[in-house]
Amino acid sequence: MTTVHARLEELGLTLPEVAAPVAAYVPAVQSGKQIITSGQLPFVNGQLAALCKVGTDVTPEEAQAAAGVCVLNALAAVASLVDLDDVVKIVRLGVFVASSPEFTGQPAVANGASELVGQIFGEAGAHARAAVGVAVLPLNACVEVELVAEVR
Amino acid sequence: MTTVHARLEELGLTLPEVAAPVAAYVPAVQSGKQIITSGQLPFVNGQLAALCKVGTDVTPEEAQAAAGVCVLNALAAVASLVDLDDVVKIVRLGVFVASSPEFTGQPAVANGASELVGQIFGEAGAHARAAVGVAVLPLNACVEVELVAEVR
Amino acid sequence: MTTVHARLEELGLTLPEVAAPVAAYVPAVQSGKQIITSGQLPFVNGQLAALCKVGTDVTPEEAQAAAGVCVLNALAAVASLVDLDDVVKIVRLGVFVASSPEFTGQPAVANGASELVGQIFGEAGAHARAAVGVAVLPLNACVEVELVAEVR
């Protein structure tokens, strides 16, 4: 049985540090058996990986990679509350893509998040997903991902 | 006692086929007693019913009808996991309306989803709802609906 | 032990009347131990507090105050189902900010919601949050907030 930790190592991935809580909100909250993360931006070592907007300044491929970075940040937020091996399933991803008005490829961008979840969690990673294109995101990020996980 | 199936028949409605899972996400996930669907687009037989954006290319009435189509697709997703008669209540609808910047009639569009849920589920269909206007939706759809149901 | 009611009084805040249900949706729904509110607009006595869009027509400070108004409306929705002292924690805030395309200060606007929740609920108010910038909101509102609370 491969653990989530072993899977991350196989994939050459390391969980980032959890971003310090800003204002009166926190990276993740547990309610019953669900952990709900805050919306995660594609920060790598405190720097945003790709800036707005997909379709003009950022390619779909760059945004796809950035969506994967958001997922790692979301998992770090989950891991701040429980061991990732206690995650029974990933329930939902909400993916917001800062889009130029003509860009309609949000599903491909969101696949950068969905496929990474699948690689890390296997069948337990089969999640519901809503992907939408928004006008603009905090700090001019190109993508924001929130995650709901069910834990033991 | 009218069942949901009988209500659908009375309304002349048929549940569509569930869209095949794309990438590593699925039409709906159960977590505890909740079923969370993926964001549903107004597909009718594999074709999008109305294309972006409400306020310019699509009338509010067309978008309202499309929101109802999204609900049927969401219920098909729920029905892929449980019998619809095991739905205790519809908990939440999230309605994203691809809007021209001046269009502020998202509630009327979302009523196309809410009222159909009410017709099908009666009192058990009284749900919480968030309706917002977004810049653009996947595949240039005019509306996207996600649904949370509570089951027995 | 200060109750939520006492805290509201100390802060000089009064819960507004719950907006009457429109169409087939309701202000809030309970599912298990969670209460999910509908998206709340910054109504004060039936009038919208600030109209679209942040970055042009509305200052970030005005939008921040409006986000607090949305929270009061959301708590009124929760209080229509349970006593606020039965709230164990605030689980999640979803904050949608109607933004001009260049405005990237959604977190500061959302802090108007988060900080008020913190003032009212203390540690039990430490919530997960997703803040995004959208093209346009219902009735041209500048901000919309939805809230999930866990109750006893």
C-alpha cells in the first residue's frame, strides 16, 4: 500500500510550508469529517507563479502548471490539520481561472489541478469539480483553487 | 406520495445520460450524507444549449431555460450514485452566469434552476443559493450550476 | 463567557431582518451539523449599500464595509434556523467581489467580512475563505458573501 507521502516522493513533489494565516481566516478548517481549505494561490516560495490573465498574459499550459501548485498549497493546508494518509477522499475542487473574456479553456487549466490530485490519491482522488472563468483574482494570480477533503 | 420519478414524468422531463467523466474528476461525489455534483453546463444531447454571454448574445429567458438544463444534468449526476427518491433535500445551488459587464439580472437567470428544483422536489427543494456573474465559462457556456443534495 | 448576542451588542451591531425568500430558495439550509446560507448582498434596510464596481465606482474601504454588512445578513439567515449561541464555528466564507479588471485587492475587501466574523465569534470564527473577483453581481452589488457555520 503506497502512502500519500510515498506517492508525493515518487512524483518528486514536496509539500510547501503552509502560508501564515492572514487576518481572521485560516488555511483550512475541519467540520465533521470534512476539511475545507481556503482558496489557494499559486505561490512558490512566497512568489506568485503566474500572473493574470489566461488567454493573454499567461498560456493555458502555464496556468495548468500553476493550478497544480495551488493543489500542493491546498494539501499543505490539509496537512496542517491531519496526516494526509488520513484523507479518505478528495470531495471537491473549486477552480477559479482569471480569464480574458474570449478564453474558454478553463477545463484544461483545471485539469492541472485534477490530474495532480489523481496522481497523488489514485481512486480516492476522484472528485467533483467546478471550474469557472473570473474577471480577476487576488494579487493578480491566474488561478485559485479551493479543496474539500474527507478524512477518517 | 409522489416520487421524484413521478414528478419528473408529470413535468414531461427525462433525466439525460450522465456526461462521461473527463480527466480525473467525476460527475458527483458522496461525502457522508451529502452528494456534491461537479459544475454542470447546459448540454442537451452533447450540444451546449446557449452560448455566452447573457446580456448580449443570450437573452435572460434563454439563460433561464439553460439553467434548468444544468439542473437536469446535475440530477442525472446525483442519480448516478443514488436513487433520486433517497434525496432528503437539496442543500445548495451554486449558479455562475457568464455575464456582459452591465447585466445584473443573475437572480432571474438562477431562478430557472431554483424553480425547477422546487417543481421537482417540492418543500425538500428549498435550497440555499449563491448566484454570481462571471467573465466567461468553460466552452463559452452561458451558465453553470453545481448542486449539493442530502441523502438518506 | 460572552455570548454571541452580548458580543454583537458590545460591537453596537444589530442583526437585520432576514430577507424574505425569493423564488424557490431560502436564506439558509441546515444539512447535518452545517448551516449553509445563500449568497448575501450588502442590503441595509432594503437598500444596497454600495454599487459596482470596486476599483472604479466603489473604493476598497466602502466594499470592505459592505462585506461586513453581508456578514450581518448571513448571520441573520443563520439565526432564522438556530440560536447564534449554538454556532460551534464558522467553517467557510465565500466572498465574491465585483471588480474592475485591474483591481486585485479582493483580500482586503474580504477582510471586512473575515474580521467582523473574528470580532463576533473569537476563535470559533477562524474560518476558511475563498475570495475572487467577478465581472458583475446581482443588482449591481459590489460584494456577495456566503457563509457555512457548524452548529451543536
